[in-house]
Amino acid sequence: MTITMTVSNVVALSEDVWALKMAPHEIRHFGQVPQALGKRSVLLLTSCNFDPHTNELRFPLGAAVPLNIGTTNSVVALLVEGEAVHLCEGDELVAASAGPGDRAFLAMARSELSRETALAAESLLAGVRARSPGDLKRGKSRNFSETPDNFWYAIIQPRIDEISVTVRGDVSHFANVSNLEIKDDRGNTRFKVRSAGDIDEALKLILHAIRRP
């Protein structure tokens, strides 16, 4: 018998990304939680159904994989259809189907950033891959650009323990999209990711980036 969870008052942030309310202790019902950082919890869903008329999100109990447990009832849920997520050395989470560029990005994040920021990098990449298959390409120094369409790229910055993200589109294109501070980057838009608490706002910006036809 499959147990199905139903969550009400869910807000669709973008396609396959939702904001919902769930107590931290309820997140633990979905399995081992590898990290407890920031205010927001993060769930990956391998299967779900969202009804935009009732704002209800339904998913099998076994389809939820907790990435982070926060200190508040605020949760961001990401749909990752058909991709297994597993624990590996150090209890970090990576997608089983991650390409070589994605793996290089995660490896560098773990080796050069603090644990909190490295885990934020993993959650950020998992959220992007839930919506947009692809692979990062290592550039000069610590730069990683999205392929095949470079609508976002990231720079690992160990000296200040941050990830700088640039998305395609000028600052006006991203006005009122996210609560994160944004800046002009030669006609595109740049922002910072520092912790798990930045992930849902960062995903709003990345998923709003201009794509090539």
C-alpha cells in the first residue's frame, strides 16, 4: 500500500518548484536529513502532482528526499523526475546522473568552500537540474558555465566563501523576481549564494533567466 502525502496552501514558484509549509520535525519523517542549516527546509520529489486550482501538492511518501532541515516551517520542494538521489562519502548529496562538469563543480565546492556553502552549492545545482537537464563546463580558474545553453554560470569564491552566479538578462528583467540583491554584470545580472537559506530565491532568478530559442 502506497502512502500519499497531501500538502495544502502550496505556492508555485516556477515549473516544478514550490513553496510550502511543513514543521521541521515532519521533514524527518521522509528519512535521514544530511544537514540542518538556515531557516528553510529543502525537499527533492521524484514524483508528485500539483493541482493549481486547489493549491494542493500530492506525492508518495517514498518519493520525498530531504536535503536540508531548517529552523522554520518554510520549505522549498523540487521535482526531479526519474533521477535517483543518493548519499555518498561525507554524506553529501549528488545526482546519480550528474555529468563530469557538475561533478567537478561539486568537488571544487567541497574542497574550497565551507561545509555550509558547499552544501548550498549542491542544493542549488540539484534545483537547477530538477528543471533543466544539462552539464556545467569548467572554464578558467573557478568558473563553471551551463551547457548546452549558457543561461547561467557560477564562480566559486573561496576567499569570501561565496558562490557568484550570473544569469542571462539585464537587471530590469529580474526586477521583483527574488529577494536576493542583484547587480549588473556587463548587461547580465549577478548575485551571491552563501547558504541554504538563499537557495529558493536563487532558483527563482536562475529559472527566470533568458534562454536561447
